[in-house]
Amino acid sequence: MPELPEVETTRRGLAPHLEGRSVVAAILRRPDLRWPIPDAIASELPGQRIDGVRRRAKYLLLDTTAGSAVLHLGMSGSLRVLPADTPVRDHDHVDLLLDSDRVLRFNDPRRFGCLLWQPPGQTHELLRDLGPEPLSDDFDGDYLFNLSRGRKAPVKTFLMDQKVVVGVGNIYAAEALFAAGVSPLRASGKVSRERYAELAGAIKAILGYAIQRGGTTLRDFISPDGAPGYFEQELSAYGRGGEPCPRCGRPLKQAAIGQRTTVWCGHCQR
């Protein structure tokens, strides 16, 4: 599933083509994706100017005066800005026709993505209880330390809880824990304030670098310009179970934590 850097890469690719443009029509080739597409997409969005393209966690929001279209790429979704007369392919479920004679096209073979609506002045229920953005000033080691006290869940599970912090999925949690030298098995309530400071710094640095590199290409993710992300080539832990640790050379361990595959070094991560 695309993680925060992939979604941010998508946002940055789309924004120059969408901001300031008006939606002429919404073409819905099916009534639902993961959930039913609200009637407001067809009734409220056309005629509106897109004032901004935002990201909240792994969701993209197209802001207009009438409200915001809320999009999630799911496991296989992609968004492209194309000439309006581009032939429709399989799984091209939604087109937003723009006044630039181009179209924002949502393709989603597995239909785990979504297109929803957020009225002005409201927060969609999917966004209501989310934690802070990991690249914001609200997220740091003190925040993690204070929130983790008394918790027994493994620190990797803690970091992947979207109510704790958004957008730190399986790939980047594994990479940050490796960079900070923290075992993913350690109880979150047993990690010290100093180590949480290192971990928060590693999360910020790795996510920032991954965004700069265009995200991580895994299975279906492709950025809006059709180019893959390049951070996958630089992963230190994720997907490398049994391979030599980049630091000590010992084989990396692999196990399931919270039903997610986890890779770490038993020597370098404590």
C-alpha cells in the first residue's frame, strides 16, 4: 500500500495541474470504490475551483469553496492528469474534467481506494481521530515518550497506530527503528525518552528523504508522471530478512508483529 512519501509525491505532482483550475464535470463509471461515492461528488464539485491540494495522513484533499473531495489510493490506485481525450483503460473508474481540457483520472484495479466528500467546516470521520503529522512540529521524542507510558504493545505496533502518528507504515517504521537502533519487539512503554528522541528524528529524516527520492516502488505505486519511486533501492531492513545487516553483517531476523512482516537486526537493534 502506498505510504506517506508516495502520497506526498502524488500530491506534489498533481498540485501544479489542479490548483486554480475549475472542475467542469465528474464522470463516475461506477457508483462505488471501497465505499459508495457520495452524490456530492457529481452534484457539488462541478463548477468549483480547486483552491488547494492537501495531504492528511495518506488521504488527498481537493479543497473548494463547496467542500473537499477526499481521495485514498488504497493498494493499487493511481491518479494521473491526462489530456481530456485520452482513451479510457480498464479500471479507470473516475474522471474529473478540468477547464484546462485535461482530466484527473483515478484508476484502481482492486478498488480498495476511495473518493469521498467533506463539507466545508467539517472533518470527515476517517480523518477525525488521526494523530499528528510526523513531519510537523507537534511530533517529537517527548510526544512519543509521554504517550507511550504504560503501554505494553511492541514499539513498532505503537508507531504504526494512526492515532499515535499518521503515515508511519510498515516500510518506514522498520527503516526508522533500524536507523535508531531500537528493536521492534521492545515494549513501547519501555523505550526511554532519549531513544524516542532518536526514533522521532529518524522518522522525520527517513520520510523526508523518501519524499525527496520519490517514495518507494512496491507492487503498484507509480507517481503521477508515470515514474516509479526510487527509495526502495536504499532500504536497510524492510524486505531484507535473512540478508546481511548493512552494519554488522549478521543475518537480519524476520518475524510477524501485529500480522505484519518485520525485519530487524538482533545485534544492532536493542
